[in-house]
Amino acid sequence: MKLKVLVSKEQLEEKTSELAQRITRDYQGKELVLVGVLKGGFIFLADLARKIDMDLTIEFISVSSYGSSTESSGVVRIIKDIDTDVTGKHVLIVEDLIDTGLTLNYLKGLFNSKGCANVKLAAIMDKPDRRKVDLKVDYSGIVIPDEFVVGYGLDWAGKYRNLPEVCVVLEN
Ligand code: IMP
Ligand code: MG
């Protein structure tokens, strides 16, 4: 498969540091729970968490969206839910990429219904051209064009999540 680097390691690091600084400042004195969205969110969460300079806890949720592999349908199935009670906590959902926005929109509603003090969203990459729902991403990362990308957590048929940069797939 032929890949072209779209977002470098340095750009990812710089943006992650910037978001982590804002998060550290915004959540002072609050009980912060980072909720990583599996599988894609695991790399960004690991990098972000190590740059946030305050106490926090970490949870994971695993979701799968019905529909084809490249188009999300908005109907989200919870494969693995979080393990602890987040009532009254400040939840920050950590995702690899916001595309149509349907997944994060669903998850935001789900966590709001769990009685959290507050639910915010962080995504390291953003494809704004693809948005289907009007959704506020509180900690939004690098804007990318409407192209299929892999790496830094993002997969193509399960592979390439381990690439340290974000790449466009040129040909199979
Ligand atoms: P949304 O519900 O359309 O915002 O879906 C976002 C999710 O779809 C991301 O978290 C990814 O898991 C997946 N996704 C969207 N675009 C891409 C892509 O270009 N490459 C790999 N996965 C993608
Ligand atoms: Mg994802």
C-alpha cells in the first residue's frame, strides 16, 4: 500500500501539547475523567494524558458504528462500556478523529444521561467538510481535508494504527 504523510509526528506532538495545556488550565480543581474511544482513540489518549499536569482518571469505551467501514451511520453500538460511576464527574471524551460527528454526538448524549457534571469533547483530527451534525468540539485538533487517512490510531481494515504519523492512502 502506498501512503503519503499528511500530518507529521511533530505537528501531532505540538497540537497535543497545546490541547493538554488548555485542558490543565480549564479543569483545575475539578474531578477529570478522560474517556478514550476505542480503538482509534488509544494513541491520542496516551499522548494527551501524559501531557496533562493534574490528577485525573482514565476510562475506555468501545463503540462500533453500524454501516459500511468508511461511512458512519450514526447508530452506535456500545461494545464495552466504562467501568466506574461518573456521576458528578467532569468527563472529557477523547477521540482520534471527528468526521460526520455522529459518533461523538451520540457519546455526548450518552454521557449526559449518566449524570456527569459536564461532558466535553477532544479530537486530535477534524474533517469539518464531512460534518452531518452541528457539534461543538471543545478541544479540536488538526483540520484535515476530506480524504481517507490512517495512522496515529486510525485504521484501514484494522491495520496501520501504529504508524506514528497520519497518512493518506494513495493506492492499495
Ligand atoms: P464520525 O461518527 O463520522 O465522526 O466517525 C468518526 C470515526 O470514524 C473516527 O473516530 C474513525 O474511527 C472513523 N473514521 C472516519 N474517517 C476516517 C478515516 O479517514 N480513516 C480512518 N477512520 C476514519
Ligand atoms: Mg474512532
